[in-house]
Amino acid sequence: MKIQRFTVPRPTHKASSTGECKAHVRPGQVVIILSGGFAGKRVVALKNLPRGFLLVSGPYKINGVPLRRVPASRVIPTSTLVDISKIDLSQVSDALFKKEKKGRKVIGKRSASFENFCKVQSTVDTQILSALKDQPLLKKYLDTKFSLVDGDKPHEMKF
Amino acid sequence: MPARLYVKGTFLGFRRSLYSQRCSTSLIGVEGVKTKSDARFYLGKRVAVVYKKSSKSDQCGMIWGKIVATHGNSGVVRAKFESNLNPRWMGRTVRVMMYPYKA
């Protein structure tokens, strides 16, 4: 008899019929990243990507989170909004995030693709930063990590 | 400092009847959850148990699972793990993660 073992399903990478995720995040919404190296960081959501991913940016200058794709299921949307209606994301594509094949490292020299990534990131981030210009409190909010302590009840929290 | 993004839970035991138990389903009490409706928030969330691999070393292992159902009326939930939990761990603290988030 074959015993079926229970396996924990991973976050789905399957494309839905429309190619878009069930968007529970609106562009401009501040979201909290729930897992990975940037867990707890509050970042600005920029765009819903296909396969349930989300394009986010710290911005890097504020909290150290670069332009990044995160699974939308690993994020909690908050009620805070940043006005990014005028943002230009035409330079951002999947190719931008592709990692280069590992070759011999040249010390002190950045690869061309990384240079390009930094350029795109800084143009996107300056646009977000200009939207945050007169909001020192919002900047501070983005700089603060979200964390639970004993006795906290996420099921009663309003984000 | 890394942010704590999990709620503490307790591994209460296995799902069982009077004389038999089903080790494939574990019962988890989540801190601060006292009712069934509160427990519903945690359905589908991932759970992790951190354990020491041996008494001699500090190497830790992790068993992942997810919350599959509520259990009873007092906020206890059922969880399934990729491998069944060690019965000696009953009463131990587990981590109930806040993801996957469902809108």
C-alpha cells in the first residue's frame, strides 16, 4: 500500500487565468513583509505582478529594502497609503531581477546588470521619496519594523 | 534585532478519542485565542516547531506544518505537520506564523 505523506503546500506559483493575482493590495499601499530577510519591514507596494507577486520598494534610502518582488500572500496590507499615482514603472521588468550567472568575481567592479538595477531603483525610489517629501511621520513609520510581543493578538488587530 | 512575526502556541496533544489517537493531526492552542471565531483567523497559517537535534549540540531543526481546522469551541486549532510531532513535545511552545495572508 502506498502511503501518501502530507506535504506542506508552498506559496502557489501557478499563473491564474488572468495572469493577475487576487489583488488584495492596492498600489501605493504600505505593506508589512511577513517572511524572509526583510520580515517586519514596512514597504510601499508599487504594482501587482502576475502569479501572485507584488512589486515593492522600501524605499531603499529609508529602510534598506530594495526594489523587490515578494509573494502577495507573505505580506499584510495596511490602511496607510502613499500617493504614487504619478510613478513611472516602465523601466521595471522581470529581466531586471534576473541574476547573472556566477563567474569570476572582479573585485571593485560592479556588473553591468547590477549597475542597471541600481539606476532603475534610484529613479523609482526618488519618485516615491518625492511623494513622501512633506511627511516626516510617514517616513519614520516606514523606517520602523513591525514586531509582535507577548500578549499581542493579530486576529484582533486592524492593520 | 529581528522582528518576531509569529504568535506563540502550545502543542497540546494529538487529535484523539478515548482510547486511540491520531498522531497525524496535532492540536495547537494559540496564545490569546479563546473562541472558535478568533481561531478562524489562523486557518491555513503556517506553524513551525523548533527543536534541538541532539542534547550534545546546539543544532536546531524545524518541522513545518499548517493549521487545517478549528477544534472544538474554545479556540484550539488542528495542525498537520510534514512529519508527525514527537509526543514528548506535548506542552511545548510552537510558532504560529502570520502568513499566508488571505484577503
